[in-house]
Amino acid sequence: DWTMGKFREEEIAKVRKQVGTGRVICGLSGGVDSSVVAVLLHEAIGDQLTCVFVDTGMMRKGEAEEVVTMFRDHYNIKLVHRDAADMFINKLDGVSDPEKKRKIIGATFIDVFEEEARNVGGADFLAQGTLYPDVIESVSFTGGPSVTIKSHHNVGGLPDRMNMKLIEPLRELFKDEVRILGRELGLPEHFVGRHPFPGPGLAIRLPGGVTREKLEILRNADVVYLEEIRNAGLYDAIWQAFTVLLPVQSVGVMGDARTYDYVCALRAVTSTDGMTADFYHFDMEFLARVSNRIINEVKGINRVTYDITSKPPGTIEWE
Ligand code: XMP
């Protein structure tokens, strides 16, 4: 019968057979999926694997450093780290349409990734952390009526352009299975248990335009919220939790001064595969604590709201 241990062995054997003496490139995003792919491939083919981490500048606080430390220093995986934050922020300047943001980030990502892949001498294969829900969502998006709810970017188009074959060892797995595989491969628990994080990152948690100032405010609020969630022991019970910085300013009063700052929305949902989701039922004391801390500690925010929309009809992200 089927076990994750067997799956791991079979995938490793498959990859070795498929790759032979070829070279593989893998885009690392800092998320669970691409991390599991990288570690699995490293186990299968060692130094024939090069990982490329494109820092879009849309990541959470400290995340880029964490990725580099873990893969380069801990796992000894060949890793190219490209800090492209300025490029992404400049290209997003003045853009507020969610799909335009995704397309700009997707296209820029591909350009930068391609350049770095060329810099390391190219490869025969591209490894991706595509999951089963990605496979079916994109099929129904393109195969069904011409409705695109959201264009999940990953790196579509790249394999053709660069003449690379695709390796997608997670294609048959759901997220919870990827986590089991990650544990099987010895990835640290705090990494395996990480909430999913979208490719376009914080850009789609800033409705309206993306600016350095707003990114900074959003990052600071996110840290406080997630710290409280972890302290309350709720992190693992939640599928995804994040803050959204609304493009709305509201009037407040702090001490004896009037404030006019941004509104922050808190989002937390439970889900098993991200296709449907319920908002998380926090107790009011928890929400009050988060609200007080964010307003007191994060410069630029003077009001906090909680999003009680489930999916459907809402989506998990706001954009
Ligand atoms: P939604 O917001 O559509 O999200 O309910 C479902 C899951 O997908 C993630 N998500 C994305 N992931 N690129 C990604 O790689 C994207 O453009 C994107 N949009 C949403 C979202 O975080 C949730 O886990």
C-alpha cells in the first residue's frame, strides 16, 4: 500500500532516471512547495541541481534571509540569490489593478529568473512545485468559460522559452501531503508547517498601488499579527493568516492628537486545500489584543478590522 516513504523513494528514482547526467534549475520561493521540491531533488541528484531565489521585495519581514540561510548554509544546495526588489517596486509603480500587478510580477519574475539561469550556464530541466489543486484550477480556468478568477503566475511559459523540460514531483499531491513529504525529508517543522504564501506576495495584500512605505507598514503589522497567533497557539489550526493594508485612511485620536492613518484588515481562514475556506472564529479578546498592539506599535495604522468573509463568495486573498 501507498506510503509517503515509498512515494519519496519512487520520485527520487524517477527524477534520477529522467535527469540522467543533465542539469536542473529550481525556483525557490520560500514557500513549502518549492522547498520540498528543492530538498527532494537535492537528495536525488545533488550538485546537478541549482536553485534560484528571486527576491521580489514582496516577501514578509526576514523571509529572504531565512531562505538563503536554510538552503545555502544548512542544506548546502547551490543557490543563486538575486535581490530584485527595486526592479519589482519600480515596475509596479502606479499600478493598482490586481491582475495587472500579477502579470507584471509574473513577467518580471520570468525575466529575472531567465537571466540568472543563463548566468549559471542554463539547464536541461526546470523543477516546479506545482500541486494537484494548481493543476485542476488552471485547467478549469482555461478550459471552462473564459473566466479567469486569478492568474496564478508560478513560471508558466518559461520552460518553452528556455527549451527546458518540466519536472513536477508534487503534481499528484495536496498541500497536507506535501507537508508530510517535507517532514519525511527532514525539513524543519516550523518550515513545513508554514502557511501558504502567494507568488505575488505582499503586492496583492496592498489593494491600490504598491509603495515602499506601504510595504513597510504592512510588514510591520504582519509581524505583530502572526506573533500573537503563534503565542496563542493558533498557528497550526489556521490555513492562512495575514494582514491587508487598505488604501483608506481614517480619522483617529491618540493621546490628545488627531490621527489620519491607514486601516488594516486582519484575515484568517481554515481550509484543507485553499479551494474553499471559512473565516477563523477568534475570540474577541484575541482580536482586541491584536488591534491594540498594531495601532500602538505600527506607525501608519490607526484602525483595525476583521474580515469575516468565507470562500466562496470571497477569495482568501483580497486581490
Ligand atoms: P484565493 O485568494 O484565490 O487563493 O482564494 C487561494 C490560494 O492561492 C493563493 N494565491 C496565489 N498563489 N499566485 C500564487 O502562487 C497567485 O497569484 C495567488 N493568488 C492567490 C492564496 O494565497 C491561497 O493560498
